[in-house]
Amino acid sequence: MTDTETETITVADVSDGPGGDAGADPGTPVSLPVVELLTGRGFVTGKSGSGKSNTASVLVENLLANNFPVLVVDTDGEYYGLKEEFELLHAGADDECDIQVSPEHAEKIASLALEGNVPIILDVSGYLDDDEAKELLLSVARHLFAKEKKLKKPFLMLVEEVHEYIPEGGGLDETGKMLIKIGKRGRKHGLGIVGISQRPADVKKDFITQCDWLVWHRLTWNNDTNVVSRIIDAEHASAVEDLGDGEAFLMTDWSESVRRVQFHRKRTFDAGATPGLDDFERPELKSISDDLVSDLREISDEQERRESELADLRQEVEKKEQRIRELEAELEEARDLSRMADRFAQAMLQKAEAPYRGGEGRNLARAGTVVDDQAELHEYEPDDETSEADPAEATTDDADDHPAIEPNEWPTPGAVGGGDGAEEKDGDATPDASNAQTEVTFGGEAADEEPSTSVESEEKPDGTASTPDGPEPGTREAVVARLRAEIDGLPDLSRRMLAHYRTEGPADPVDAHVAAGGTPEGPMAYGRNRPLRTAGFVEHVEEDQYRYALPDRVAEAFDGHLDGDALDEAVRDVERAFVDGETLAAEATDVRAADERDEVEVVDDDVVGDDGFVDEDAVLVEESGGAPASADDATRQQMSSGSESGSGSDDPTSRTDAEIL
């Protein structure tokens, strides 16, 4: 038999009074077997001030004095007074502790207690978060239980305020379940537990009934005395109310009687004593060797290093997140600028090249949006057959990439005769057949020309002239026919939207789409508006506003060689593709409103005649007290004054366009 199995500690004396042991005289020492204390299950209870914490301290002092290690779970920070006499490791969260610990230190704490025989005060009173304190206790208890399976070394774990971990009412958390597990199975592994509480009624009865020894200090509350009545009997339940300070009923499994005893006073500093009026000085406490806590400090240092690294990483993440937010803001700003640039481009880069007398033209407003009326670059290159043909019959550019009929080749009043023969311009005849001009008609009767250069024409139902195979390329009719064909090729809703722009002026595409019979959906409206914009029939003027630009497109198609009534007439001929004839006829009867062209007089004395298409040399003058009815009348007057010798008529307005040309 080992010394541990027979060794005892004296903690109290027999007391006189009801409920005492009749077989022992008052003052007889009371000893407890060490092995039963270290490996068993105990419970110490009593109301506040009755002496229960003193009893627990006396038990610990006697065990430490005999070199038996214990671990005290201190919930109120009142056990550090043991360091006045004993060298203990005080671990917790307060600065007064030897070292601040966390659940990461649990395994090392268990190793120091069981393998290093280091007494430990696990002070959980300094943790502001109860969950953190419970997590620390849970981790330490698990490691103690796991290590004791192998070591099987007698060791006592004392838990203050045990009702907070294993309450009678409500469910148990992981910490409470672990303590119950130690109470039921710890004895076989050598791990003992003592629970201390001032409210036995609040402690789970499964724990109390499993205890090997119990200490009942003074209790006064009925619920608590009822527990005494259930565990001992009614006589002791009545007597427990009259116990003095430090006096208690001691009940053990190794003794058949219940003894009334007076526990000794603790020898060390009572840190749990109620403060009084008298000042007291805190005694000098023993410090534990630095070697014992070196490993714990390493764990703390490693933990602090990890926390520092985590803080640095969080700071880096915050910086990157801030940078991401800045880049997102810059990207959004760039998108706004891109949208503004796109709108500006739509307004400023509508057309880069205008077709002239049959030319197809190119739209450079947006890459990849070439419409049907725009020619690819290679289409402007003449083939061998065309380059060798008569310039009057060519339908593509000549070798110099110019139209078959250049602007300076348009007929002038001095170049084409109006009667029996041709007059010389400035007195010189032009007998060279290469200078002969192809007949150009504008809906009237063609002038007589040499058979070699004349082309038979027939009148279409709308009044325009055409050859048996269609309008002759390079003529006014050909340009009008091509523009009308473009409009005929548009979707019906797009044509009706174009009519809306024509009558209403600048408008929103959604409004134009609704007026044309479409839905008020933006994507659909802008989709129908796009062919009009890319073809140059409408033009973006400001945000969400487009204007009717067909007259500009017609003028551009004629390369600026038409103006005034001639241009208006050409525009009306093109508009027949989407405007009914009655509307156009009614509008044609209205007198054109005066504009800046009626007020500006441009004089060029060096020009004898004009081709009838450019207003640069036209002189709008008042005659007979009134302005001419149109720019065409002014042109006829100028042209008749410059070609009287070839006219034979005094009234220039009585001649047709073909005769003038």
C-alpha cells in the first residue's frame, strides 16, 4: 500500500451541537484521506459568509503542503492569496496574473499540472466575455481528462461557482457536459473534481448525487434546505440553518455518520474576505520560476505574432479594397466620358464623304456600320472596260478617281445652244466632239442636240424622265432614284418615323417610334432610328433629340450643285418615297419663307454665266419693285442676260431648264 493510499490531511475538529457525531468528543480532529479527495467527487456548499471558500482553501493548503498538485478554477479572483505561502502558476486575463492565457494555452497548462506537478490557479474572473472563459475551461478540462487516461495520476480539479456551468434548470453547454463527464468517469482515471456553490438548489442534482463527500455550511433558503432534507434528513435540514461561521455538516462515503465539524481557518492571505473599515496590506506573494512559464510565453508570443500578422493582412486587404473602390470609381468615370464621347461622335461624325451623281459614298461615323448606299473603297477603282469607254457612258470613276462628269463640265449658258445651233462662249466655238455634253433634264423637254450624244427618254408617272433601262447614270434623276431606293429599303416603321421628324422637327426617337405606330420601348425605338441616322436622313442635335436631315443628304448627294427651288424640288422628289403626293402638292403651293439667302447679295463681276447649281455666283436682285419668286427665277434672269445672243427670246422665264442648259 502506497503512502498516498494511507495518507490523510486534518482540516477540521468535531463541533458540539445538534446533528453532531455522538461517538466523538467536541474538539476531536477530523482527518480526510488524500486519495479520496484527489480522485473522488466532492461538493461544498453554504450561503455567502458561511465559510465555504475558507473550507476549500483549507483543503487546498493541506494538499499543497503535502506536495499534491491541484488546479483551482477561480471565478472571483480570491485564491491568489495562496501564493503567500506556495509557489503556484497564476494564469488568467488580469495583469496580476503570471501570464495571460487563452484556449491555445490549454494543452500546455494541462501538461504543467499533470506532468510538471505545478499547482495552477486558472483565474477566469478577468475575462469580460463569459463565452471566452467557458471556452478556456472547456479546453483545459478536455486536455486533463485525455492525459489522465494515460497517466492515471491522482489529481484534483476544484471549480468555484459550479452552478454556472452545470445548472439544475435548462440545458448544458459543452463545458457543463465535460464537467459532468469528469464527475462520472474521472475517478477511474485518477481525476477528481470538487464543486463549490452557495445555491445547492441551482446545481444539477445528477452531480450532487454522484458525490463521494459533501460539506453543508449554513443555508437558510427553503429551496436549499429542502436539498439537505432530500440528501440527509429533515433533522439536519432544520439544524443547517443554525450553523456558525466555518461550521458544517460533513458527510462522506467512508464514514457511516454525519459529523458536525468546525473547519480550521486558512493560513494564507484571505483575498476573498469582505472588505472592512480597517486597512490591510497585501502580503508579498511568491513568484513562480520563469522556467515554468517559458513555454507558455512562447505560446503567447506565437499567438501575438499571428495576431500581428493577421492585423497586417487585414490592413493590406483594406488597402486593396480601397484601391478597388478607387478603380471602380475611375472606371465608372471613364464609362461616363466614353458615353459622352460617343454622343459627340454621333453628332459630329455623321458623314465623311458625300456621293456625287451616282457615287455610292462612305460613312465613317462608326466603324463596322457601313450601310447599303455606301461603297467599299475598291468600288471606286475603275475596271479596264470602263476606263476605256466614252466618259459620257461611264458609271464609275475614271482613271483619276473622278466622276465621269466633273463639276466644271456641267453645261453653262454659253456652252449649249438653245435654238438652231450652239453659240461660242466668249466668241469661241467649241467644235471638239469630246466636249459635247450629255443631255441633262429636270422633268421638262430636252434640248435638241447632236444625234450622237442625245439619249431618248420617256416620262415616268411621277413626272421624272428615264431611259428605257432606267435613269441614265450621272443625272439628277439617277441621284433621286437612288435616294428613293434607299428610303424604300427602310423598314416601314423607320419610314414613318422619318415622316414624323419631317413634320415635327427635332424629336425623341421614342416619341417618333410611338407616332409611327411602334411601342414606347427605348431599345426598339433606337433600333428603328439607327438606319435613319446611319443613312444620314436624321441627325443627332442634342441629348435624345434628332432632326430631319434629308435636305442635307440630298444637297450632299448633288455635291452642293443644287440650291433654292431646284434643291427643294429634288427633296420633294425624294420625299415621294414616304410622303403622299397630295401633301407634297399642297406644300409646294406655299411661298417659301424668306431666309438669309434673300437678304445677302453676292456679286462676282468676273463670272459671265453659271451652271445653275451653285449659288456662289447667283445675284438675287430686285426687279420691277419686287424680288424674284424663287432662286431659280434669279438664276434664269442672270443666265438669260449672259446668253442673249443665243436665245432669241426676250423673256428668260419662258424658257425651259433644258433650253437654258
